Amino acid sequence: MFLLVFCIGQAYSYDLSGGAWPLTGPDTEVAFALNPAGGPDGTEQAIADALRVWSAQGGAPIRLVNAGLTSAAQFGDLDDDSNTLLFTATTTGSTLAVSNKITIGDAIIDCDLRFYLANSIGPIAWDTTPEGAPPGSFALRHTAVHELGHCLGLGHSTVPGSLMQATTPDAQGPESWQLTEDDRLGLRALYGVAERDLQVLDVRAERRGLTLRVANNGADTAYDVLADVPGTDGASLGDLRSGAEGEALLLFAEGVDRCEPLSDTLTLRDAAGAEWSSPVAVDPSCGLGGGCSTTGSSPPLTALALVGLLGSRRRSRA
């Protein structure tokens, strides 16, 4: 069982608390249901966002999925066959939330989360706005992502600024519920690295910009894929599940001559910090009246080593 309290902590590295969910294949799913009774307005969206963080940013072959709402109120029940998030009236000390993980051997089989509405210091002001919590309030997204990390098998990190640090201040901003490199490394130490293999299938050029068609030939989902070519504004391909294709239009940046040949590097990045790049060439043929007839091509992208895009951020937990 893990507690989240607010005070100042010190640290050095991620910690594996023992146990992991058995991987049943690529993109193994673990479902969590929310009992919103007693929680603040906006709880449902905040929890949905928190579940997505570990899936999208972790870069491991495991996904936390939203099982919707439930009226179940069990906490730590070995036989309830459900991973539940719920609210409880009060607790002692300065604890904000607690997770209860059940294992058989090294296999996690159940994990429930409890958010408190008050502790010995007084009522807990939970904030569910995506902009972040004001002074005196605590961001539910931040606390939920932290506790879900425990449910995945992570203990408290000793790296200052990591999301799995043990204590937290109030007034957390949106950056506080993003994974740091230490958090991702801990998750990958438990589950390995997700297999994402992105390939550009087609590049079509037109007056407005470049249209890309990209496929994920890997076994795992690539989340929040962004495409960028210098001279364009870049674009999002969204999530690309294994075997799926996506398309995006990269609009030419203001001031770029649409009829000039373009030869540069196409870069794709996903939310977990994976990056792929390849040369891309577009050779336009300008006709009368200022119109352009263009053709484009790009070889398959070569996957580069996983890199951390998110830096450390100051927070505390204990």
C-alpha cells in the first residue's frame, strides 16, 4: 500500500516496488473504473486524462484503459475482479491518496485507488481543471497519475522532480502530471520498451503544403505522433495503433515559396519520446497563373534510439 502526502522529499532514482501485470501480448490492457461519488465536478475527465498519461508517455507495451463508471466501493478486495478509483471521507495525517496493490507471486492481479476528501490538516480541495490547481488546491490529475504509477508496480522515486516522488506541494500546473525520464525508465524496467515502427507510405505535395500518409508497422501503439518538415508548420497524426495508418497535412509556413524545390528532413516524434527521421524531397513544376503541380517521395523512416523529451520538474513527494 502506498500513501501520497504533501511535504518535502529527497531522492536519487526510480524504485520498483515489486510485481508487474502479466503481459498478454503487445499493448496489454489494464482497465480501471471510477466511482465518482463524493468527488468534485470534472472528476471523470481528470481520471480519463490521468489513465492516458502512462499509456501515451511511458513507451512500454502496457496500456491503462478507462472502463467507465462504477458504483463499486470495494478497496483492496481480492475477489472483486475490478480495479477501482474512489473517494473516501477522511484519513489521518497529511495523506492525499492511497493505492492498494495485490500480487500473487510477482504478478499484480488487482489495484484500487482511494482519494481522500479530508485529512488531519483539514478538507482537501481537489482541482480538476486542465490548467492546473490554484494555491491551496491539489490537482487530481497529478495525484491520480502518481497513484496509477504504484498500480503499475513502481515505488517512490528519489529523483527530485519525478512524478513518482513521494510528496507533493499544492498548486500543481499541467507540467506536474507529465512523465519525466526517470518515470519512463522505471516503467520500461518493469515491462520493456514498446515496439513502434513508423513508415511513410506516401508524400503528396500541393499548393498549401505536404500531405503525409504514415503506417505503424510495430506491435504497439504510437501516441500523439507529430510530423515536422522545416518550412512547414508541422502537424499531428494523433494515435497510431499497431497496423494502423494516419494522414496529416503539413501547411507551408508563411513566406515559404511553394514552387521552390524542397529537400530536407522529415521527423516524426511520439509522446513517449521516440523519434524517427528520413530525407524528404519535393520537386515542384510551376505552371501558368501561379499554380504548382508537384510530386513528392520519401524512403521508409529509420527508427532512432528512444530519447527523453521531457526534463525534470520541481515537485516533492514522500
